[in-house]
Amino acid sequence: MKDFLGRLGIREMNSGACNGAWLDTKGEDLVSFCPADGQPIATVRQATEDDYEAVVRAAHEAFLEWRMLPAPKRGEIVRQMGLALREKKEDLGRLVSYEMGKILSEGLGEVQEAIDIADFAVGLSRQLYGLTMHSERPLHRMYEQWHPLGVVGIVSAFNFPVAVWAWNAMIAAVCGDTMIWKPSSQTPLCAIATQNVMNEVLDRNGFPGVMALVLGRGSTVGERMIQDRRIPLVSATGSCRMGRRIGEVVANRLGRTILELGGNNAILVDETADLDMALRAILFGAVGTAGQRCTSTRRIFVHRKVHAELVKKLVAAYGSVSIGDPLDPKTLMGPLVNEAAVETMEQAIAEAVREGGKVLAGGKRKKGPGFFVEPTLIEARPDMKIVREETFAPILYVFPYDDLDRAIAWHNGVDQGLSSAIFTRDLLHAETFLSHRGSDCGIANVNIGTSGAEIGGAFGGEKDTGGGREAGSDSWKAYMRRQTCTINWGKELPLAQGVKFDLE
């Protein structure tokens, strides 16, 4: 057992956290595996539907108390959470790399992202502003205010087992909500460790039930959560298929959702671009996290004048990527998360070849233990079916183009709409890409890649990506309910729009 597991309070048979304590459940066992060697790390016990019911009741009771604490006071407790994460950053970052497979600098960066959103939320706790409006009626005052929403359900994916939860949890906490977290079954230990860190802070402040955790199957615990009218908001990160199911069920009960789903992200490289800068951005976007980010770069459209030069640079760069133990600081790419992910990548490459694509670099599974693959570069055509699908793996499709408007049309011609970028030194090209006729994604960048969004800006996408927004700007409004208030401080009762309703 790695030393950092013990320091993070990882004990076998954890299942669900309720009021700061771990439940003694009778649920099924779940084994967490290390993707670098395929070996088991630890066994946890999943929550049952009865456990889920106990957690929801406790979360609702905690909400009734938490919502009454002034927002700046809630922010102070979130500030302490950020400090606690700072103290555990090294151990928690190593656990992310060990259990999920991303390289150590990315594991540490993920915990830093959780710290950053905590800092952002602290400032936000004093900025939950409402508007004042002028009433058409004399001696009337109108304004809006925001109230805590309730118990928030958070469903997170394996690829960011700490940060995406924090995006939701820290903001929801300062908004006055309590929350129930259902993490990915691929990364239960990261969730348990993070919950342990939060439990210490919440217990110390006398609010143990604000953040709760439920480990369980999507078919049981997950379905209970999305159908539960006591949970007014479900924020879910995952596949488009999962998002459609959650969106349909929650909408049927008139609940709210924040959906962060698939991305088929692309970069345009025009004839004026700094190719060395573009190369670095493409490499990180396509190879970072082994292509298992929702913002990973999956397609590049390169102007024909620089196409051959950039492809040559990419082939050389792909051949130099160090693949191996994600805890080794020299490694640039770790493994895929499991065997199924490897098989999906192999099937996608085979399909691309069948459709006429040409493998320029990589394309094979690495021999030995673990779920390692070679990052793969494929020369393709925009009309190929496989390039319009998101494959959660390090596959990059490259296309030449001659006309910018045509390239933008190809760029937008997929169902997903998360992140996008253009590399150019031409102001007109940059502004075209950012205009109404440019990128149709929720994120559009100039001279930076598709991957690596920072805290402060709203994160999310359009079309099949789900339309949700998290982590910045006014995304806090999704976690609260708006109330419009009108106060009549006069002695008459005038009606709006000049309506007369006087008794004889």
C-alpha cells in the first residue's frame, strides 16, 4: 500500500459519507485498479438504496441549518477547505495519478484547480448580487434576491476525480446548498480521500452534513438521485449518452441540470501561425491525460501552405513522447483508464483506416502490464464518420484546408461543441473565428490550445456538450433560486400596466 493512501485516510470498505461519518453498509464490493499495472489498489463497499436514503435525509436536514449561515461565513469555511487541500496537495495529487493514470504534474495540477475554485468561491461569497429595478407604480420598490436552492446532486467522471467535483461543491457551498456526490466507479479512492479532507473541516466548524458522498452503481444509486424530487439540481459530467438519460429524467420532474458532456475539439492552424507554438499546444491538447479530457484536441485543420511542415513536426514529436509510470516525473503520457478504453481506441483506429485514413504516427498498444497505448496521428477527411465521433483516447485527426470559411464549417460540423482554438497572426482570421460565423463552441481561444481552461471563466459547451456552465463568471446562479420582490411603501394600491379594478 502506498504511504500516501494511509495519510489520506483510505481504508478498505469505505462506502458512503453521511454527516461526516462512514456508513456501515451491506452493499457490493468495488475494487479500484491502478491503470499503470492493472493491479488492485483497494476494495470499497458500495452504498445500497437504503444507504442513499439515509444520506439524502441527512443532507436535507443539514441544508435547513447551512442555508441560515450568512454567505460570507460559509465562505470562511470554504476558505479553510482550500487550506486543507493545500496541505494534502502532494498526497492527493499522487493518488489522482495512481488511481486515474494522468501524469504527476497533471495530478498535482488537478488538486491545485480545486484549491483555485475554493479561493474563487470565497470571494464569490460576498458577491451574490441581485438587481434593483424601477417600478412603474409610485411609492414601490422592486429588487431581486437569490436564495439557496437545496440539496445538489453531483455526478463526476473518472478523468477529473477531484477538480470537477470541486467546481460544483465549492460554489454550491457558498451559495448555501448541501450536496451529494456520486463519483465514478473507476476512481472511488480519490473521492474517499477528498471527502475525508472535507469532513475534517466541516466537523471542526460544526456542519458535518454539508458535503456527502455515495459510492454506488449508476443503475441503483444514480437512478435514485436523478429521479429524486428532493434534489432540485443535478450537475453531471460524462458521456453524451449518460447526459441524455439524466437530462430526460430530471426534466420530466421539472428539475434543473448542469450537463458537461462530450467534446470533439478542434484547432485551426492558418498560414500565418507560429508553428512551434501551435505544435506545443496541439501536443498537450491531444496527448495530455492520454487524450482523456473532455477538452482534448481531437481534430486539427491546417492550411495547406503549412500542412506538410506541421505534420512533419508532429510526427517527430509523437515519436519522442515518453510513455510510462504516471508517478515518474519524466513521463509525459500515462495509461488509459482501463481495458475497455484501449479496445475502444483500437476499434476507432481500425474504423478510420477502413474509411481511408492513414496512420502517420503511433496506432499501437504498448506491450507489458497496464493500459498503455501510443498516441496516434491520423491523416483523415472531414467526411469520415469516425472523425465526427468522440473517442476518449489520444487519437488526433489532421486535415488540410485552403479556405478559412470552409475550415470553420468543417470545424462546426460535429454534434459536440465544447472547446475550440485557432492559431494565427492575422487579426481578421482571429476575429472571424470569434464572431457569430466562427466557432460554435462554448470555449473559443486564439493562440492557445483547447485544453487547460482556468478558473474564473464559465466552463461548458453547446449542442451535445449539454449547454451547462461551471467554474466561473455567473455560473453560481445555477445553484440558487431567484426571487423578484416588490414592496409597496405607499397608502394606495395601483396596478401595473394601468389596470383598473375598483369596487363600486
